[in-house]
Amino acid sequence: MNTHLETKALFAGYNPADNHGAVKPPMHPASTFVFPSAAVGAAHMETSYGVEGAETPPEGGFIYSRLGNPTLSVAETRLAAWDESDAAAFFARGMAAISTMLFALTGPDKPLWYVGPLYGGTQHIVDDILPSMGVSVKSMEHLDDLASVTEADGLPGMIYLETPANPTLQVHSIKTAADWAKRNSSKDHRIIVAVDNTFLGPIIQRPLELGADLNVYSATKYIGGHSDLIAGAVSGEALAMAKVFEYRTFFGGMADPYTSWMLSRSMETLQVRVDRQISSARLILDHIQEAPGTPVFGINKIYSAWAEDLEGSGDVRSAEIAKEQQANGGAMFAMELPGGRPAAFAFLDALNHIQLAVSLGSTESLAEHPASMTHAGVSVEEKLKHGITEGLVRISIGLEHPEDLIADIDQALQAACKVYEETLECV
Ligand SMILES: Cc1ncc(COP(=O)(O)O)c(C=O)c1O
């Protein structure tokens, strides 16, 4: 019988026999590691710097914690096990992971093509930093645009997407990007497909199985999962990962040993956390919709990445994509309330159990106002293009009892309703 992923990932990267039988991995804060001999030390360093003819010491081992660390290694082996990838790299932040990956794999001869919306930090790198380094950047409205690319457009070095996208859960077809990249890659010009998989984590959506080369994560979210660490990750195919590791060594953005230790621990409960978050989110989505796609309580519109909700709202194409690439729609959703910012703020201020804070994917449920918080730096036109109105609130479902969350949302909707009750019956 094949061992299930969650069983494999629980033990990946650590053997108790290496540490006096201790059932859990220790934390190694050491900055540097003693070489058994000068010859072994020299061989390690030469291998690490890619010196021609260097021989890798067969006994393995570590050199210096910017190049590698045993606690970081355990966490990376675990993420590679979850993703079933060739290798995984943890970083100090999601933005360190994204920037290092972009710098490693794009360049003046390797343009970046992306489909928006993107996380604000990524958008800034793409709009302002990559072009200043000579990387040409092209924004696509839809991945279907790839079908009409001509020779005059040239070829990208990377296609980058985020799905579902923040905050209105727009879905993009990973397979469309991956198939096109495979068809247009050659021996001399490889097109990498990188997917920011932060919203659905390694469990619900598995871009590598759909042909993507790299998964990118803000591990601050579901992978860390407790709002008590900041980290990022890239995970995927060996050759692309070699470049990512090379750039990480020199940019120095790896996760520190304490964060790595916390990440290893968090990944042991990833499946149970996500399972509970998903089932609660579904109950709540059912409660705030009479039927998928038909909001109640006077809510204007509900944004969800669940196929049934997308189908209910008439977005058949997105529903098909969601069915093809997601096990379900995850534990994030957004609601647009009539009454604009005053109604959205009344809702957020009335919440008791759900915490008013940015971020997502944690044990506690979180709610925020994208237009003035996570997307405050985005232009009004861009906000409206992506449905980020003043009445929009985004919610990330945690591990509280779902009945308590439903009661909390109901009473906050009542508070919001006071803002618009003259024009609408909202109960
Ligand atoms: C989708 C997405 N990608 C990347 C990031 C950046 O991650 P971090 O805040 O860990 O640097 C975030 C942060 O919110 C995000 O939501």
C-alpha cells in the first residue's frame, strides 16, 4: 500500500536515531560547523562554490548557516515531501522567496510575463524593480492571451501567476500556462512557470502536478499557520531550484533556525488545520448564500474560489478551472456589502471572535478591508478592475467552532445593516 502524503511528511527529514532517540528534531542555532579535517573542509567549500573538479565529501555535512543548516534542512525536506518536489527552499519572508526566485530566473534575455492581480509586494517588484534591472515585464489580462502570441512578441523566461488571487479569489488555469510553456520551450530557451500557491497551500492545489515548475509560498500563512512567524518558500524542479539556492546563498534571505524549527512543527498539523478550516468555510459560505451564487443578508456579492459558488454566480469558465486544479475552494472568501466603507467598517468593528487584522491562513479567523488595508497602495482604477470596492471585506477562516463564527458574522452583518437599512432589507 502506498503511504499517504501526510504520513510521509510527518517524518520527512528527521531520524530520531541521529539525536539520542529524541522523537522531535532539535534546533541548531550554530552559525558555523566544525570540519573533521582541513581536506574535508576544503572539499565542502569548493563544492559549495562550484569550483571545477571539486569532489563532494561523501559523508555530507554543513559549513556555515547561510549556506545550509540542519534545522533548515528538516523543514525543507518536509515541504519537498508535501509538494512531492525535487527540492524546497525556505526564506525569511514570502517576499524574500519571491524576489530571490524572480532575480534568479528572469533577466534581460528572460522576460517576465504575468497575469494579475498580484500580491502588492510582488506587483511592486514587477512594476518598479525588475524593469530597472533590464527585465522586460508584460502583464496579461488572461492566460488565454497566450493563444494569440505571435513571433513578434518574443518569448518569456518566466510566466508568473497567483491563483486564487488576492483578495477576490480570481482563479487562473495553471495547466494553460504550463502547457503553453512546454510547447514553446526549447533546449536553448526554457520557460519557467511559477505559481504563488499561498492561498491553497500544498494540500488543496498542487501546481507541480499540473506542469508548473515552481511553487511559491508566503509560509507566513497556512504553512506556518499560527500568526507567530514570517517566512516564505520556493519548491519545485531541480534545475530551477539550483538557481534559486545559488541566489539565496548570495542574497542571504534563508529562514533562520528558530523559524525553520517552528515551520517543521507547523507542517505536522497542516492537514488537520486545513481540513477544519475548509469545512468551516463551506458551512459559512452555505449560511451566507441561499444557494451558491445567491447572497443573503443584503450582501451584494460573495467572492469564493469554490467551484459550486463560481458556477452559481454564472462564472462557468472559472468553475471549470477550479474543478480541474483545486480539491476545493479553500478557507478564504470576500463579501461586498452595500453601503461602501461605512458598512464595511461597521461590520469589521462589530466582530467579536474574528480578529480585525491583515494576513490569513492562521488558527484564528481574520478579517480586513482590502481597499484601505492590504490594497491601500493600489490605484483606484486597478482596485475597481479587480472588484476591490469600498464595501469589500475579506475573511480567512480559522479553527474556532463554526457555529461561533456564523453567529459572529450574523451579528456583524446586523451592525453593518444599520448603515444601509433605509434602502435595503438585510435580515
Ligand atoms: C499571496 C501572497 N504572496 C506573497 C505574500 C508575501 O509574503 P510575506 O508577507 O510572508 O513576505 C503575501 C503576503 O500577504 C501574499 O498574500
